[in-house]
Amino acid sequence: MVTTPPREDANSRDIGPQRAISRLLALVRNTWRTLTSMGTALVLLFLLALGAIPGALLPQRSLNESKVAEYLAEHPTLGPWLDRLQAFDVFSSFWFTAIYVLLFISLVGCLTPRMLEHLRSLRATPVAAPRNLSRLPKHHSADVSGTDVAGMAATVDQRLRGWRRTVRHEGEIAEISAEKGYLREFGNIVFHFSLLGLLVAIAAGKLFSYEGNVIVVADGGPGFCSASPAAFDSFRAGNTVDGTSLYPMCVRVNDFTATYLENGQAVGFQADIDYQAGDDLDTGSWQPYLLKVNEPLRVGGDRVYLQGHGYAPTFTVTFPDGQTRTQTLQWRPDD
């Protein structure tokens, strides 16, 4: 007896690939819906705050690399493991960046449909009143027979001032629909878009900003010019900043004043400085400025802050042959 296998239908051969594609699309769709839900955004925001805790408790290389080296020397076992997890570079680590990017995508995907829906509801007229008011959880009916319908409609419309309302007339029947509560949703959307804008601003700052610290000796010191990153004592650049296009300016400190109370509490710090920027670098002229805490010098899109103060003692060394060498050397503020 000879048997032959059943003929394979051409349509059945396409079912397998189509089913796999459908499953893949369903997985992508469900993943996107989960990612762009408000619950996921709240979880990611919590993880972002949780991930920032090591950056506040542990020394960071971007702020003080010597502190990181000191921590690694004091903790020879725990330190290397934390370093592998990028605990000393928290805000530039791969896991913190992943949370940051996922939170950004989640907020964009969550807020954009809500904003479009809110705009559509603002442009739409209030819906008509239901025919059966008894189905509403809160309703009230009254007999106004014998009254002027137009006058009653005008009175109700006047009392609903401040609501979005519309009046519909069908013969002798007047129907008034009114809605309110749009401001609450608008405020909610503005709040979340403000959070989104904050994330964008922080990301832009990490990409395009730079920060440098330098100790300048007052009262006759050499001053400082932002010619290159090498002119700074410490320099942190964003991912798109290579340090070759810094805004040229020079600063010299004429005098520094610190004010304290009798109990040692600091009252204020200010530095009398001169600066050069733009055409002043060619003419050699200096512009005066009184630099205070939280009152930076703003020039060319850059800001110069007064962050701390210390001492710069002058040392004189006398050699046996009578020659002397004198040098003023600044001390670090923590010395």
C-alpha cells in the first residue's frame, strides 16, 4: 500500500511568519504602552531619585578626583567594586543615563496624547444633555411649566457664567450644556511638561556646558585668562565641548573682603575684581566689577562665581651666598 503525504497548502506556509510578526508587533505595542503610562513614569522618577543617592554620599570624579583616590585607598575591598558599578561617576554612568532616557521617553509618550486630547476637548462644544437624567448619579428635576422658556434659559445661562456652555433650541425646548474643570487638567499638563523641560535643560547642560575652577591670588596676583582648559586648576567639559572654543576673558582680583559676626558666623564675601572681554583684550583696558556670592559676573554667555577663599603666604628663601628667592603660593581652601 502506497500513501502520499497531504499536499501542503500555500496559504499555510505563510501562517508561521505572519504569526511571528504579529507576536513581535504585539510585544512592541504592549511594551510601548507600558513604558508610556503614568505609573511607569512615576516608577522611573523614583528610580532616578534613588540612583542619585550614591552621587550625594560618595565622592565623584567630576568634582574631586583626589577624594575618589583617597576613598579607594581607604577601602581596598569595597572601593574597586563600587568603581566597577560607576558609583564614583554616578551622573555619567550607563545605568543612570538609561533611567534618564527612559524617563524622558515615558514622559513624552505619556504627555503628548494627553495634551492633544485636552486641546480637542477645549475646541469641542459641550456634549448634549442625556435624555434620561435619572441615569446620572447626581441629578435634579423641577416643574417650570407656565414660565417663559426663553427667559428661563437666559437666567440659567447667566448663572453659569464662567462655565463653557452652549444653548440648543429645538422648537419650544431649550437645552443648556455646561462644563468646567479644564484648568485643573491644564495645570497638571503644565506641571509635567515643566518636569520634562527640566530634564531637557539638565541634558543640554551636560552636553554643551563646561565648568572650571581656578585659584586667583588677590592684591597684585597674576590673574587668570581663559585661554585653554590648561589655565584652570580643574576643568569639567560637556560631551560636546572640547575646550578649543572657550570665550576669551581675563580676570584679576584687586581685593577680597570677608565679613563675620562676633560668634564667627559668616555674613558676606566679596571680591573687587577687574576683567577684560571682547575688545578690551585688544585695547588693554579693564572693567571693574564687585563679585559677590550668588551674584556672578556674566560676560559672553559665561558666568564667573565667587566660590571660596583661602590664603596665599609669601615665602622668602635665603641661600648661603646671600641670594634670595621670593614667591607667593596659594593654599587650597581645605588646607
